[in-house]
Amino acid sequence: MRFIVDVHCHIMTLSRPNVGTFIDALAHRPFEYLKTQISAPKYLLTSLFSNRGSAIRNTIAVADNDASAIIGLMHDDLAGTIGPADTNPILHNGAFHILGDIYDSMIICPLLMDFSRPARITPDIYYNQPTEKHHTFTILEILHGIRQYLKEHQKPHRRGFLQHPAQGRLIVRPFLGVDPSWMTPDEVLIFLNRYFRSYKRDLNKQVKASLALEHWDGSLNRLPPALFSGIKLYPPLGFDPWPDNPLAREACKTLYQYCEQKQIPITTHCDDGGYRVIPLPEAEHYTNPERWLPVLEHYPELYLNFAHFGHRYQENRKTANSWTDSIVTLMNRYPHIYTDVSFNGCDFAYWTWLETFINSKTDTISELLRNRIMFGTDFLINLLKIDSYRSYIKGFLESDLDHSLKRAMLTQNPLSFLFI
């Protein structure tokens, strides 16, 4: 089988984010949040308040579904059965037609967020107990969503007024969110063994594991093996890749050692936006790719993806590409460092910038980048800046990036990161 890959997306219902903690953080640091939005107008501010708030309404219209319906929306959008008429849908006749080739399926990697970390701020409200968000419910939500999607997309049927294509062509390979820095090393090991004991970097086995969920009985005690493709880490929620606290560092080292030995890929958030609940200077310190230097010195064989290619929205001439350049340096030093361009392509001019950036490098670095940059969408978060899953993908396919680079970003690069 032939696959294309969206290595970075989100299937996140409204029940998942810890909205209360985010609002409390905003309430305690309103000027900081206002400053970051004003200094980065291309990120969210203009979208939220333009056109009667259509972007936020569009995002909520998706997130207000359950997980299976969100996966179904992604599938049906690519098939051209929802939204504006599409005379040339990406998915038709049971296959994906892109860049002049035909692909059997699309692997999507929804990144689960770990919102279980206790809040630092005790809100000055009546119900001031910390919000509890358990891993178990996040995991069950995505697994049940995959199972229901597979069941619903095996044959044509109607949901409301929409006719679904006959067969689901999305292979869902989630990344499991975790923050080891507030766990003990033993807790981290128990957690990893529960979900990754049978992990193998084998494409066929992982595809079969995802499809096997259709027949899963729904119990956490009878999970099919190899359900997760990797680990998701998120510094703006408080994760520090190399904590000063000795116990927290040992817990992180337990994660890194485990992932390095089993070659489990890790994706870490790496732009200065995102869902932040800690002060901006702290978030930037943890998110900076250079914070990973001691990690990679100890665990040089880690498969590590810096999401968003280190894009800076609170930028000036000195800092605009600083994280991006740091990622390139790490790529040149370590064999399994990758990056994705999720969300960045909401502004279609980004693809021109990326082409120019790559071509400005030496032949050696340029070739390295062409082998390590991966395509990702950041759906459904990207709906705050673009109208649909389809639009983001078509914007990329129709961009001025050269044909071979597009193909590499969609196929061999993410397949190498995930499986090979």
C-alpha cells in the first residue's frame, strides 16, 4: 500500500482542554497575553474578531462533535462531500490523488494533549478546586473515536443530509500526550509499559493495529497492541525537557531512555504561540530548541520532531528565525531530528518563505532539510486561521514548493520518522 501522511493534527473535543486553567492564567497575567497577541497579529487576534468571529465559530462547530465525527469530517472534506463544491477532490474513487500519483490511504497523527498536570494558580472563585483531566478519558475518547469512524465508513450510509464515501481511507495513528516532569520515574515506566510495551517501528503492524480497533470491545483491559505511534510533549503547559529538580529530571530521563531504546518518536511543540498556561518567559525557555541540548547529549539517537519548525510570532529581526536555525543545527548534529510545518501554512506565503529558506543554505544543509521536513496541518487548531482541512492541504499542494520537496514532506520524510 502507498500512503501520504499528516504528521501533526488534533482530534480534540471541547471536553478535553483545561479551559479553566487557561482562563485563570489569562486573568492573572492579562497584560502579558494582550501584549503577545498585539505583537503577533498574524497568529490569532485578527481571526478571532474578524467577520463576526467566523473563525472561532467554525472551530467550535468542529470541536463540538465527538471524536469519531471529527475524523469523519476530515475524511469527508477531502472527499468533497461537505463544504463548497470541489470539482477535483483529493479523495475520490477510493484513493488519494495528489501530485500526479495515487495513494491508497492517508495516515493522520492526532497529538493528544496531557492536561492532567495540576494547576499552579488557585482561582479566587467559589469552585476553586483544581480541574481534573485524567489520561484515561483522553485515551478512551480517541480510541472509541477511531473505532466508530471505522464502523461508520465501511459502507455508504446517511448521517443527517450527508452521504459518506464508501470506505474510510484515514489510518489514525495517535501520539500519546504525557508530562513526565511531575510524575515519578516508576510512574513514567508503568505508564509507558501500559501503552508501548508491544511497540514496533513497523508500518504494516501499526496499520493493522489501527484497523483492529473496529473489533475492540471498548475496554482498557483488552486493548489491541500498538495503538499509539509516539509521544507528544508540550512545554507551554509547564513541561521542561531538562528540569532542574532531580526527581523530575530522572522521570524525564526514564521517558527518553525508553523512547530511545524502542525508537519511539517524540513530537514537541516548538513555536511561541499555542495553548499556554505558564508565564511567557518560562514557556519560551522550555520551548526553545536549545533546551533539548542536554537531552540529546545523553540520548543522541532519539527520534524527535520539533513541531512548527520553531516559528516565532513575537518576532523581531534578531529573533525571527532563531529557533528555526537552532533546529537546523540540531538536525546537522543528530541523525533523527525532524521538524513539521503544521499551522505555518495557514498563511500561504509561508511556502514561498520555506522554499527561499531552504535554497539559501549550503547544498549539504539544503539536502538535509529536504529529508527531515514533514507535512502537518495542525487541524483543528488551524481553523482559527483557515476555513477547512481541505484548504490547508490544497494550499500546500498548489504552492510554489518544488514537486520533489512536496512529495518528500508528504511521504518518505514522515514515514522515516514514524516507521522506517
